[in-house]
Amino acid sequence: MVERLNWMDEVAMAKQVKSLPITDPVREAELLNSMTQRGVETGLKPESVRRFFTGQMLAAKVVQEEWLRQHPQGVASSIKVPNLALTVRPALDEIGRQMIASFAQPRHSGESAAILKAARKRLARAGYSEEVMRPALEGLQAMVQED
């Protein structure tokens, strides 16, 4: 989750430069459908996958909103703005595939609490706010407690 959220500053920067809104309902629907399909193909429950990625997208939006509040005037023109279609989205899609593969691995019963605790610790160590962590962890909880 941290790796995925770490891309959100670049996403916010690219959207700001192109005057794009943070919310992209078409992209979000495509992502949810794609990841749900991939999850089902690996044996995961579709609702758990949808709830997980919905949580990740909500957390990502909060990171972008925070970045925009911190950079209302944008960034220096000398900074190279990443390309959403060619660089950022393919990286995020790959991270999503890796997340699904990790959830498809067998888990021991009772592991859910430890997974959630470790995720909270990693998110906090990476400097994410409680407002970011809440939806990310709620989505994770839906996934790890699907058993």
C-alpha cells in the first residue's frame, strides 16, 4: 500500500499541471473492474477485491488532496512532470497485480490482526496521515478478513 501511495504526489502534480480533477470516475471504474476480475481469477471474492481497491483509491485521493494543499502554486517549471498514461498508471497497475498475487497466497487463520497492525505501522512510518490510513486500512481489513 505504501508503494502505491508513494506515487500519489506524482499523480497530483500531473493532474495539477493538466488541470485535471483528482476524481476520475472512468479510470476508477476501469481499475475496479480490472482488479476485481484479476482477483476472481486467483480465487479471491469479488466484493473483497472491490472493497480493498476502493479503500486504496480513497486513500490515494486524500494524498493527492494533501499534496495540492501543500503546493497550491504548483511546482517549479524545472521539475519534470510524469506522464500519467505512460509512466504512472502502468506502475500502479503492476502494483495492483502484485497486491492481488499477495492476497491470493494462503494465510493462517488469525493472521488478519497482525497484517493490519504491520500495515498501519508501515503507513505511519512512511508519514501518511490518519485521514489517508483510515480508508487504506479499511480496504485491507475487508480483504484479509474475507475468510
